[in-house]
Amino acid sequence: MIWWLRAHAIFACAATVLLCFTIAPLLGSSALPVPSLFGGLSAGIPVPLVLPVFPACVLLYGLSRGLAEMDATAVRPMTTWSVSMLTAAGAAAALLGIAEAQLLDFPLGLAVARNTLGYLGVGLIVQRIAGDRHGTIAVAALPLICAFIGLGPGGRPYAWTWPLHTADSALAGVAALLLFVTGLMTATSRPRPS
């Protein structure tokens, strides 16, 4: 158990999730200036909507850090542990987002939690399709691509750009949750190395 925790950098993953939710309210009024191809000059995307890239990338790194051969030949069910780690991280993100929205009156806390789940889901899906290295690249590129081509006239995000929607957007919440659940299902169906 201790070996698995160290091999998958669980403590770094937990610290990054906590750090993201600690910094998000402090940078609530900051925006990342990204030009929009279709929306003209935009004011940028709020930094708290981009911050979940960091915990998602660290979680993906921790997940792929262990040797696949050792996980496949282990006596204990390593896939179950990995899925448990991802589920716990998702639950922690959701609880921290709700707590920030309620206790700190920071409505973007819900969007930070939503984006953490969505980015993690996208990364898991890409890792399954393209390999472990490409998941973190896809997660890092996603908010920038959404900001560049996902803003319409007046700076309003299109429906498919769920990371840029407001915190109360049901469409964005459902999309992020579906991506996270799909990512968890792909994480459980990893083929055993030969």
C-alpha cells in the first residue's frame, strides 16, 4: 500500500488539489488574456477556470507514473485503487467547490470543481486512446483552444466550450460529469500489457 501511494505520487496529487482550491478565490478577479478567433478581442478567461489544469495534470501524471507491468502482475487489484484515487479526487474537488461557493461566497468555486472533473475526464480518455504522455498535453491545451475558437460574438461561449461557461451552467456541469464518468470507465478497461 505504501509503495503504491509513493509510486503514484498520491501526496503530491492531494496537495495540488488543495492548492488549486486555495488559490482560486485569491485569483477570482484575474483573467488570462487569450485572443478569440471568432469573438474578436475578449477580456480573457477567468484564471480560476484554468487553474484546474494543474491538479488534473498531476493526477494524470500520478496515475501513469507506476509501472504497468507491476500493476498488471500485482496480487491486489491495482485498477480498483487507481479508480478509487480518481473518484476520491473528484469527490474532494466537488466538496471543496461547494464549500467555497457556500462559505466564501465564491460562485466560481463550483466552476473550478466542474472543470477539475471535466479536465480529468478528458485526460483519461486521451490517455486511453493516444497513450499516457498525451493526456496531460490535451488537458493543458483544452482551455486555450476553447478560448481561441470557442467564444462567439459578444464573448459568449459556444455550447461545446463547457470549461468557459458560468458556474451555474447545467449544460457545462453535465458535460464535465459525463467526461469524468467516461474517463473512469476507460481507466478501468485498460488492457493488460503482454
